[in-house]
Amino acid sequence: MSQSSTLFIGMEVHKDSLAIAEVAQAHGAEVIYLGTIGTRQGDIDPLVRKRQSKATHLIFVYEAGPCGYWLYRYLTNKGYACWGVAPSLLPKNPGDRVKTDRRDAMHLARLARSGDRPTVYVPQVEDEAIRDLTRAREDTISDRKDAKFRLKAFLLRHDIPYSGRANLGASPPPVALGSGLAPPGSTHRLSRIYPRRQRTPRTPPASRTGTARARESLAFIPGGRSPAGPAWGAMSRGRAPRGGNGRPDTF
């Protein structure tokens, strides 16, 4: 291979490793798999120096992904050509479902030599900063909306009424009544907050009379609406109380 030839280098990029394959521009040149290296600059620089001894023009190609921007910028700052291709637009043979780092790197190098490479736009540093800012804003808005829903569900679950806008907007802020979070000087009615169930203290068994115990037990019978209701009247007249379906209730 002469010094004036072009060398295409395909890279399968991962977080901790780079699978490297190369192919010369000459017709009929064989694609050579070089192996796997690290992602540090100390691992990439020896690869570039060795490839420069074989060709004067180096072209790097890789699949666009979350791990490729730094590699693109590092190689272009050194003066080398670097292409990012769209993974979804790469041509594939029908029925070819085997995917390994070796095959992908060799496939990228072969496509770069043939010119069949659907390249993508790699954003500049300023463009990527704007993208990160926009995504962070969208995530913050989504987190704020989820927090509102959780707060409204918490207040509804604990039967805590609140004043303010129903959608918990920014102005005015909602104030949970009786929660102790109201600002000084705000007026709120604590009488609106009641426990879910009010229990009356039971009378000790020694002070109960026979009639009181019978009425208390009858109140828990299906169809016994109250101690002095229709079920108690039916019992006092010697008839069995009837439930809501018209049938006598069983004891």
C-alpha cells in the first residue's frame, strides 16, 4: 500500500471499548479487523499513529449514538475526517440477524469505501448545550406536574380541603386547612375537618340492662336499622324481622 492511498477505519463505539476495522481504498482490498481498544485518548493516539504509517489520508466512520460526539470532536480537532452514519439507514442483507462488534466494524469500513454511508449531522458544542437546556426544562416541567398530582392525591386521600386554585397553579399557592402550613394571618375554618369515623365510648358491661343489650345486638342484625326501628318492633310483636329482599333474616 502506497503512502498516497486512503484508509477507511470503521469503529463500533461503546462506553468502554472501540472495535476497529480498516480497509484500503484500492479495489479488491480486504477488510481487516484490528481488535478492540479503550476509549481513552492514550488508546486512540497509538492507533492513529500506526495507521498514518500506512496511509496519508485517514477517514474514520462510526454509528451515530450517545457515545460518539466526543470521539468525533476529538478526531476532527486533530485534522482527520470523521463521519457519523445513521444506524437505522444502514443497508442490511435479508435474513442477516447476527450482530457482533467485529461484523459491525467491518461493515462500517466496507460501506465507507463504497460511499454508501447515510451520514448524519453532528451538532456543535453550542447546539448540544441548547439541546441539553431544552431537555432539562422539559424534564423539570414533567417532574413539577407529577409532584402536583402526588400532592393533590395526598390531600384527597387524607380528606384535607385546601384553598386556592384547583390546579395548584403558581399564584396563589394552595393552603391546606388545618395542616399547620397556613401563613400567619390567614383565616381558615378548622371546623370543616372531621375524622373519617367518630366512635362513641361503649358502656361497661356491668351497667347495662337486659333491654339495652338486646337493642344493641339488634342494631347489628341485617335489616335492623336502629334500636327503635321496624326490626325492633317486629321482634317485640313476635315476628321475625325482614331484610331488604323481603325474606326473614336468620340469626
